Amino acid sequence: MKKKQIIWLQIIYWSLNFFGTVITPLYFLDREDDLQSTVLRITFFLSGIITFYICYLIIIPKVFRQEKVYTVILSFFLSILCFATVRYLMEEVLLPVTFGFRNYNEETGLLYYFFDNIYYGCINVFIAGIMWLLEKFGVIETERQKLEQERNEAKIQALKTQINPHFIFNTLNNIYSLVYQNSEKALPAIEELSQLLRYSTKDLEKDFIPLEKEIGYLESLIELEKLRIKNPELLMIEKKINHSNLNISPMLLVPFVENAFKHGDFSGKGFTMKISDDNKTLNFHLQNFKKQRSKDSLSGIGIGNVKKRLEILYPKRHELNISETETEFSVDLKIDLK
């Protein structure tokens, strides 16, 4: 429970306590309007509130230890002793001097006084313990959530740094092949890569980027891959984006396209990619033909990292279906971007 909520609980508790202890007997009960009764009820209330905060702020935090049972008994004993001491000083020492009367008989022993006040003090001590525990658990929960958030952020950053080198490695292999063949496509490929790296270097540091920019990554990647494909016209791309203000985590879709080019069969074949954002929900579909004797296209760093990032960033807000046959591979991904 948050600190502000604890404070409001205390305000409500002491308001009700004051009303029940002082106001109600004064105005609603017969023969309770004399000065002595009113003063004693006020001193009882003040003893309770003083003891409450000594218990709440000092005794329980300093003495109580969850793993040691005896500290519960010790905390209770010290709290009741505090209540009895404060009440004794106010009613048996201060009142006789100021008002000329006391609450207990003058012959009352200290031991009897202590045990008699266990009953009167235990309620405030119990409430102080409950509120301290609520605040303690609230602090623990806040720290747990903070650590969980920091852990998730660290995971996401780690996964991003894994995705980026993986993409560069695949692309450099393609460019190396073009350079080795002295292909005139090599220079355009290097230019496309440099532009793509400028995007990734600037945007990977952000938690979210515009969806259109993520799609721009895909289009740049596809243009780069077209340089080495004999029939680039077979790459069928359908894009229908209606909400330009939607954001998505960077480099979340790129691994699927990378995977298609890495394991895909483009010998007279292509792939189909469809992207839309109907109802502010990203719908991503990718289908491609597989190379013969291709390794399991579900394996690798990229796809595994996407799954982990989706679980962290979009829990219960995404649906990922990946299917694979001997000849085809398809991905259907839906993400609620609202």
C-alpha cells in the first residue's frame, strides 16, 4: 500500500477514534458532560495517539523482525509499557497538579496499572502494527516492481544488441558475395546498408518508434535483398497503414524478413508480405518458400529474441503463430498497439 494511502487511513482512524472517545460521550451519553470525564477522555485519546506513533515510527521498525517470533512479543510489551507510561504521566502526575484529580486511586500499584492498561492499549498497538506492515509490504512491492521493470529493460536492451549484429552479419555476407563476383550491384548494396545502419543506430536506443519507421526498415532490407535476387518482382508486398501515430518497439518485425531471405527459396519463387493496422492492431503476415534441405527456419537468434521481447513488451496483447511445412514457412503476428 502506498504511503499516501496509509496517511489517509490514519486520518480516518484517528477521526473516528476522536469522535468515539471524546465527542460521542460528551453529547450523546447522559452524565458524561462533567469536566473530569471530558479531561480523562482527552488524555486517554492523547495517550493512544502518542503511543501509536512511538510504536509505528520507533518500536516496531527497530525491534520487530519477521523471522524472529520473540520480537513480536517484545514489540508488544514495549508498546504497552509505552502506553501505560504516557498515560500514567498524563493522568497520575500531570492532572493532579493542573486539575486536582487523577484517574486511578492513589494506592494503585504500578504492576496493576501496567496489566490494567494492556486491555486499553492493545487496540492502538495492534492498529499501529497493521499499518506498519501495510506500509512495509507496499515498499517491498514497489521495490519489486521497480526491479522487475529494470530487469525487463535490461533484457530488452540486451536482446536489441543481439538483433543488430545478427542483421549486420547476414547483410555483410550478401555484400561480400556481390563484391566477390565484381557485381555492379555491390555499391548500391553498400549504400542501402549504410542508410539502414544510420536508422538502426539512432532508433535502437529508443523504446518505441513510429510503426511507419519500422516498416521503413523492412522496405530498406527488402530493397537490399532484391539486389541479389533474379526475380525481385516475385516479392509481393501489401501495405495498408491508416494510423501514422502508432508506435512499436524497434527491430521487432525485421527478424522475420531476415529469416525469410536466409531460408527462403527464390529460384523462380518469391514471398508474400502483408502489413496493416486496422483498429490500431498491427497485422503482419509473411509467407515464403523454403530451400530444399534447409535447416529449421524457426531456429536462430532473431526469432527467439522476438518471442522474448513480445512476452515482455506486449503481455496478453499479442498473438504470434508460426507454421512450417517441408516447403513453406509462414508467420502471422497481431499486436494491440492501442
